[in-house]
Amino acid sequence: MRSIAVVLAGASLILLLQAPPAQTQVLIGYLFGEKLATPTFNMGFEVGANFSSLFGLPGPIYVFGGAESVYGPVFGLFADWRFSENFHLAGAVLPIAGRGADGLAPIPTGDPDFDVQTAGGTMKRSLSYLEIPVLLKWAPQRNQGFRVGAGPSFGVVTGATDRYDVVSAGGAHYILERDIGGQLPGLDLGLSVDVEWRLELLSIAARYTHGLTDMSHEGATDAIYSRVLTGTGRIYLGKKPSP
């Protein structure tokens, strides 16, 4: 029996090491969710969408003081620890957390040939994040109902692309893309406010994140800040009843 257990543990470790980040989180949740759950601690999956924009980039439509907003998926693991009757410390690791803005005026790149092509077109900036919010929450009821929290959010930029919608002199539409990941700050620090309605095995939540880091690319003259409204569902794994 001991040898079988060792083999199973080794196989699980190999799967975790080889799987992509999102699949790794699913495996961790299923393998260890029951073991990690206690009457004061639980974890689970967080799934939702980011409704984001960038303050400081010019565009025809303004939401949160920035350019036209875009939707991006959100997925990862969350954890919640109740350290007193009415206060919780909550956090999440979200390796899939898209942000960006659309309907932007093309930003000069310094490449004359490229800038001539994109002049008069529109641009969409897409950002990939590993998002880690850490929130202190107040809960009037012990296990269910309304709760509200606030705290820092750490956004690790894992990729960034500018996509240009261009029209040629002959009227033909075509797309140009530029990878700008290396030209942006690697960490987007923000402040988050989270409102949650908790049920027995899941929660419905909305979180607003106000970016504090200037996310402009190298050589830009104007500061750019992210603004993100996140809607999520949180599904608990192995939740245990209170004593």
C-alpha cells in the first residue's frame, strides 16, 4: 500500500509540474481542496470577467475616465481565512486576467513606415495579467450573506499587444500588431474594493481595482492607469461546517 501511495504522489507531482498555470490550479483544487478546508479556512475556483479600460489613452468613448472598455476572462484560485467572528482575510491567484482598451488613437512608435500605415486608424491594447488581490473583509454574518472588503492588488504583466485596424489608400482593411510587452512596467499595483454575497457553496462578487502604476510604454509623454471592474463567481472546494 505504501508503494502505491508513493507512486500516486509522484504521478500527481509530475502532472502539476507539466500542466499550464490554469490547469495546475484546477489540479491543486481537486487534489488538496478537501485537505485544506477547515471551519475557518476554505479555497476554491474564481471565474468571471474583467470590464477594463485605460485612463490617459485618447479614444472616442470614455468609461472610468479612459478609452473604450474591453472584456477579458478571469480565472484562478481564491482562499478565505476567517480570523475573527466578523473579519476575513481573502486572496486570490488569477493567472488568467485580461485587461486593455479599445477604440484608441494610434500611438506613434518612432518607426516612420509603421506610423504612416496606422495614421487615421484605430488601435486596441490587450494586456495579459497574473492578478493577485489581497483583501481584508468585514462580514456581518458568520457564514453567509453580505460582506465587503478592500486591499492591494498586484498585477503582474505577462503579455501586451497593440493591434491596429488600418485602411489602405485603396480602401482595403487590414490588421497590424506589435508586441509591446517589454516596453511596459512589469507590475501594476492597485487598490481594490470588493462586494460579495455569499451562499452556502458559492459566492457572487464584484471588485473594482484602481490602478496606481503608470502603465505607459517607453517614451510616452502621458501617464496611463488601469481601471478594472471585475464580476466573478467563487465556488468553494471542500468547505467544512462551522463548529
